[in-house]
Amino acid sequence: MPLVRIDMIRGRSPENVRAITDAIQQSLVDVLKIPERDRFQIVTQHDPDELIALDYGLGFSRTSGTVIVQIFTQRGRSSESKQLVYRTLAERLAEAGVDGKDLFVSYCENGPEDWSFADGRAQYVEGDLPVPGR
């Protein structure tokens, strides 16, 4: 169950925002093998001075088209799987008009005890949901 936060600079069309969110979801479905309806995305658009993403000395410049993707999901996937997520995101987002240099991804892992979907209960821990990968 990934929770995905997507940050971008304000000004994209609703259709482009949807193309970006759809590309991210399809990448996770294809690589992480999550169900199609396992979709939890938060899109936040910022004024240009509210999103700063420098290159950290890698020798490239980002544009106003920068998209920051934070993926929060359960631990247990291999480094190779994560790298495939990054590559797939870059490929799919390029189709939605996001240059690869403008894509910043952070992949954060946690455990089944770190999720509550409703009613103040930990559904994975209480057995209402199967723990992914088990």
C-alpha cells in the first residue's frame, strides 16, 4: 500500500496533473505489483518560490517543471526493485512531459504496524488486511 506525495510548481493543466498521477500509479502497479485500486496519492502544487530542488552538485539544472515524488510503502523490496521503480517513473513521466532531470524521487519504507486505514485501527496488525509480501 504505497502512499504517494507528489509536489510540483503550480500552473500545470488538470489533464497534465492527471497524466502525471496516472503515470506514477501505473509504474507502481507494474513494478511493485500492487493492485490497481491500491491508489493513495496527495498532489500539492506550490508557487515557484515554495519548491526548491537543486542538483546537489550533479551538474544539471532543474526547471519549473520539477516534480518531487515521495513513496511511502512497506519494507522488504530489493535495491534492484527500487531502482526499477526509479527508471520506470522516469520513462512514464517523460511521456507526461516531465524531463528526467526534473524528477526527484524519495522512497521511504516502514512496517505493517505503521499503517491505519480507518477507525484508529492497524488493519495489517489486526489481520484485516494481508501484509504485502507475506
